[in-house]
Amino acid sequence: MRAGAVGRLVAAVARGSVPYGVAVDENTVLEVADGWGRVGGRGRVHVVRPTDGGGAAGAVVRSYAPGESVPVGQPPLP
């Protein structure tokens, strides 16, 4: 993943340009089946979703390491 990609994704989610996003590091794979993904390789997968409101725009990032399961599909993502 290019430098700054997660930051740009966070900004896009926070301003509402996209509903949520997933960024995958270099040398990393997200294998998806049956509504779940599994992280493989040497990097991480970053899931970005909007904050739960409260009047302020923002985004939350959750990073998953190799071997971890990632819920995919219908938002909201954890």
C-alpha cells in the first residue's frame, strides 16, 4: 500500500465520500469466503468506518494482523 493511503481513506470516510473502506498492505492478501475474510502475508488489513455520530464527522480504523478473521459484507463493520 502506498504511503498515506490509510490517511486518505480515513478522510474520505469521515467526509462521507464513501460509506466505509478497506486498505490492504503490500505483501498481504485478504481471502474472502462466506461473509468472512482471512488476512495472510506479512502486512495488515485496515477497515475504516464512520464514527457513530454524535454530531462530529470522523472515522474509526481497525487493523487486522495475519491469521485474523475480518467480517466483510453489509455495513456496519466492527
